[in-house]
Amino acid sequence: MSERLAQAVALRAGGEPGQARPLLLALRAEFPSDPEIARQTAWVHDVLGLEAEAVPHYRAAIAGGLPDADLADTMLGLGSTLRALGRDDEAEEAFQAALRRFPGHRPLRAFHALLRYNAGDARQAVAELLHLLVETTADPDIQQYGRALTSYADDLDRGWLAS
């Protein structure tokens, strides 16, 4: 099984997801409870633009007991895929579960901000992205304004209301 899985992963990573997909689907049929096979199957479906088909594989991978490093990314994949499908309520539930489990996972916060924007909450999306920018940048010019940017993220209207 591990050789076949490695072959499928190599095909997907090498730009041949269409060839990887049938291998992964065969592995899923043979090993339906293996969370890594489910994760890789979800990922290949996403790469191929088959988001709706990716969702059940993401859910199986998450339920299957992945290691935390893989689980965080898999939960992000589920939330992002649901967002891409326009299933915003389900995406919000997926992101909230992921953020409760991995509150410091910055990519989750960035993708959740995209959902907030899609859901019409641009204010929350911008605030979250400003916080992420300040937390993660190595740019000294941005760092110089970190305190001000954080303050504005917490109150986006500050300064504008006085004009």
C-alpha cells in the first residue's frame, strides 16, 4: 500500500493529478479507513477542480486520526473547499472547529478571512489580515507601523470618523 500511495503522491506532486486520481480512488476502496489515503484523495480532487468530490474524502481524513501537522492542513483544505463551493455555513463550521483545535495556525486564519470576505464581512476579513501581516512580516517598513496597524485592525474606522 505505501508504495502505491507514494506513487500516487509523486504523480500529483509531479503535475499528473489525473493519473494519480484513479490510483488514490483504488486505494480508498481498498483501505477506506486510512486517513492519509483519504487526505491525499481529497487533495488530488481539489487540484483537479473536483471540489465537491473532495469533501467526503476530507471529512474521512479528519475523522480518521491524522497527526496534528497533517490535520491542521486537512481541516484548512475542507474549509477552503467548502468556501469555494459557496457552502459558507459549512465552511464557517469547519474553520471554527479548526481554529479551536489550532488557534495559532496562521494559514487557517488567512483562509478564514477569505470566507469572512465572501460572507460579506469585509471588516472582519481586513482586520484579521492586518493582524496576520503585523504578526508575520519581516519587512522593517511594515514593522515600523506595526502598533498603528494593529490599532487600526482593532478599530478600522478610527481616524475616518473624525474627518
